[in-house]
Amino acid sequence: MEEVRVRFAPSPTGFLHVGGARTAIFNWLYARSKKGKFLLRIEDTDAQRSKSELSEQIIRSLDWLEIRPDEPVVYQSDRISRYKEIVEQLVSLKKAYYCFKTIGELDLERKEAQANKTSIKHDRASMNMTDDEIKEFISSGKEYTIRFHVPDGVTEFDDLVHGKTTFSNSGIDDFVILRSDGTPVYQIAVVVDDHDMNITHVIRGDDHLSNTPKQILLYKAMNWELPLFAHLPMILDEDKRKLSKRRNPVAVEEYRDKGYLHEALFNFLTLLGFAPNNNTELISRDELVETFTFARVNKKSAVFDMKKLNWINSEYIKMKDEADIASLVKEGLNKIMPETDAESIPLDYVIKSVHLMKERVCIINDFIELGKYFFIEPETYEEKGLAKYSNDESKKLLAEYLDSFNEVFSDNNIMNPEELEKHLRSYTDLKGVKAASVIHPLRLALTGGTVSPGIFEVMEVLGKDKIRKRIKRFIQ
């Protein structure tokens, strides 16, 4: 049985888009499900727009998603001579021809086609030129492109997602395969690469569907074996519009930096077009490999639902080892709150804060933004809290509570949530006030806000020194 070989082939003209990441994931899953090979090709023939740093960024983003190629990365910029070799073969086979038409002549053809509501059809006059005439034109400095001669008829293929798909060749222009500057175009480079890399399945987005008949014609012209094709549904935003960075992040790197887990993003992106067994939404990578099949890939566009992504991420945070989460929180602190000197914060301390917060957060950065009081003393207090709890009576109760706290919880005494609550309630009973009259200003003093996990659990994590210091500061 032939080994399955698939590829992901991004262009390094921007960061790795979540749509591209979804394509990479589907390729990787299919390869793993068939015990085949997943390859990576960087399509960097556009020298003006392609940047090496973006190639590196794409590879880093894939690595973060734990999608790694099984063979060395292929760069199209290293293979220009190979593409030109095939273009020359197509010319010699009379399957392609030199086109010496000027931009003005091509514009006129385009306008005539628009006026007649027909597709552009070149007169192919240069196909009848002799080799000597062609050489004379070239030596005189006349610019040219090389176009593929599209034959009459139809082009059909069985798409693994959409089924039988047919294109009339009359709707396909004689497309350029070599530009006037001598660089090959996308269509020829892709076909040559996929052939040379022995790709058996071309899995990509629906936006490439119109490229497929052109590429099939090139395969047939070279008498090469065709791969199978699978075109994945487009990804739209919640308003059924094209994903836009103006509304939500579209780069994988942005989701990583915001504190999404790679396992969660992988899981979520897989669900954009794939329906697992029993409609489960939380599914491991191993389970996805076992169940992946194109029969379960939808034809309709998928919707990028941020609420679902946040929910999936929150579930993965709950399931993940707290020490691993704490390490990610420390990384985030270095970026978001460098003043905390995250390296000096003991991992055990961060783990305790994670344990308290993990049921309340969606992303890693929430641990920092919602629980910043674990890492830095509040500089300001919530206005709503100040209005309610910074009056003289509250401060007097809190000052006396601190005196009692210092007596009961000396440096040698154990301080746990049970003992803390027992002490506070004894103190408020003694004062003849409700426990809330101390708990609320205490929370404001320690966290800067009116909402937090259980205040006694927060106190245990903060420790005696921070408690004393923060209460004193609040009172003053």
C-alpha cells in the first residue's frame, strides 16, 4: 500500500493565520491516522513579499502547536531552477508557449472579454512562431511570459470533501507559468513540488478550489500521477463574515501570547469543520488521530466562536497540571508585569495562586490580570469598594482586627483557612458586628477589589507579612 504523504505549504508573507493552522492540523491528523508523513513547504518565491523572519515565525507557531514535519523543510526559493526546467519541458512539448503581448494588448483583450461577458481567450499567435523568431524577439529585448496552453474540454476530480467536481476548460484562461522577470508562478511551482515530494493527498482550504483544475491540467501535461484533493470549509466569524484581525486575533502567535493553551487551540481548530464521534467537544489528540476521516469533514463554512474557544481553554486549564500552569503564569508575568521580578517568585507560591484561581479563568493571562494582587501590592482600590468600605468605622474595625491577628498568628503559628475564618468570626462576635463588616474591607485591602476567591484561602497564599503590610497601607 502506498505511503500517505501530505504537506502544509504556507507563504511567509504574514504570521501563521488560524485558518492556515487548521489546514496544518487536518494534514497532520490525516497523516498520523494513516501512519504516513507530514511535510512542510515554505512557498517563498515572491521575493518582494516573503520574509525569512516570517518563515521562522510560522515554524515556531507550528512547533508550539506540536505540529512538526517528518522530513526537512522544503523552501521553494531553493528550487527555482527546477521549476524553469519543467517550464522548458512544457514548451518543448507544445503544452506551453511564449507570449510577447504588451500590457496594453492584454488590457484590451480583458476589456473586450468583459464587454462580451466571456472569459479571456488569447489568440495564441506566438504558438506558430519558429524557434528562430522567438530567439530574435528575445534577443531584441522584447518582454515575454510563458503561458500554459489550456486544452478544450472539462476537468473533473473527486474531491474527498465535496465529491465529484467539474470545471469547464473554456472558463480557464491560458495562465502564465513563468513571469516576465523569469520567476515561476504559484501554479507551476506547487505542481512540481507536490510531484517531486511524492505528495499523495493535497489537503487545503476551499479558497484553493479554483486553482485545482489548472494544477490538474499541468499534471496531465507532464503525464504525472495525480494526488487526491480535499478542500476544507472556509472559517467565518460569528457574523458569517471573513475572519478579520480588526475583530478578533487571527494569528496563532497572538493566541499564544494571550495565554491560550496549545492543546486547547488545537482541539478548537479541529472542530472548525470536523465533527468527532458523539459530537464531543473536548477530545484528545490521540482520539482525533483515531477518529479522523474526511467523511466527517463538513462542506459548509465553519464559524470561529470565541466563546467556545474560551470555554475549551478554561476546561484545559482545569485539567492541566498546576505546576505547568504556574510556569506559564511566570512566563506571562515577565511579559505583562516585568516589575514583579517573576524569576524571584517561588514556583510553589504561584502554584497556590493557580489552585485558587483556575476555576475562574479562561486564559493564562487571566491569572495575572484577575489575580495580580498575588504578585504585586494593590496601588489603587476599586471605587465601588472605597465608597462602601473605606469609612472610619470600617478602618477602625480593620485596625483592631489586625491587632488581634498579630496576637493570634505570630510568626510561629500555623495559618490556614479554617483557623483564619475561626479567628475572624470570634473577633466579630466579640465586637458584636457581622463577619461581612470585616471581610469586605479586608478583601479590598488585600486585593484592591471586591471580588476574589475565598478571602481566607487568599490570605493563606499571601502569607502573614503581605497581610500585615497591606492592611496597614489601606488604613493609612
